[in-house]
Amino acid sequence: MTTDTVKGSSPYFPYVEHSIKIRGIDYKSHNDKIERLQRKLNRRVEELIDLVEEINDYMNNIDDSLIRRILTLRYINGLTWEGVAMYI
């Protein structure tokens, strides 16, 4: 939000001048902030996608299928340890 003061007068005689406070959105600053946040969000999403790929590569390289299944159920599917035990 931005605020400014302008001079104005009543529309009828006697045209007495007075100050009027106006408020509004500074669209340039607002749009710049939105663009900065969008770039930051896009960078974070790219980092997270890279991290997911790294995790998937790690999980796929686990030789023991039981361990791979346990880790997948717990950390990928988000099950509790009790939920993992029910599937194993």
C-alpha cells in the first residue's frame, strides 16, 4: 500500500481548497515483489525436483528388496512403522 496527499476543493462555490489523503496499491512494487517471489519459488521447486531424483536413484540402487520396500513404505508413502509392519 502507498499513501499520498493531493489538493482538492469542493465542487460548489466557494471553492475552498483542502488536502485529500489517497491510498492505493503501488503496482510496480507489488509486481516486482511477485516476480521475485515467483523466481525464488521456481528455484526451490527445481531444487526439490533434483532432490527427488537423487532419492529415487538411491532407493533404486538398494540391493536388498525388503529394505527397499520398507524404506519406500515409510519414507515415500509416509506410513507409520505400524503401517509398514502390516505390509511386510
